[in-house]
Amino acid sequence: MTFVVTEGCIRCKYTDCVDVCPVDAFREGPNFLVIDPDECIDCAVCVPECPVNAIYAEEDVPKDQLHFTPLNAELALKWKPITRTKPALPDADEWAEIQAKLDQLER
């Protein structure tokens, strides 16, 4: 089992979750983070750190976000690890409340 980053992270990319990950399972894209399912140890410490509530246990991912489970796995193979907190994207606060933003994902 793993944890999954969902749509809420797109165009925000708050990285509070990264600092608490004991196994460096997060991967960074241009405007989104993913969790490498092969690295995640299912500890859940990242969940309360996400200010936009975009991280879920695999079995708790909302039905309309299930496509993010394979997307996290796919992008984790392409993107580099992120192990330290960085500033959020400049317009993150504006995007934080927007729900439908998959079309904004930069691969």
C-alpha cells in the first residue's frame, strides 16, 4: 500500500510534506508532487502536513481521483526526488481552492 498525491496539489506544490517523509518518497515535477509507491512505507506522516489535503492513503483516494494512483506511479519513474521543503509556487494560494485542474498538470 502507498499514499497518493491528488489533484489538489497541482499548481500549488506546497512541500511541507517532503520534510517529514522518512524515506524520501516524494518526486517533484514542474507544478506537482507525486509519491513513489515503491518507496512509500505507508507511515502517513505526510498527510497532516499537506495544507490543501491532497494526500490520501491508496484505499481512501476519492473515487473521482482514483486516476491519480497510477499517475503517481508513472510520474515517480520520470521525476527526481525532492527531499527538502521549497517555497510553494508563486500563485499557489490562488490555486489552492480550485478543484478541477488536471488540465494544468505539467509533465
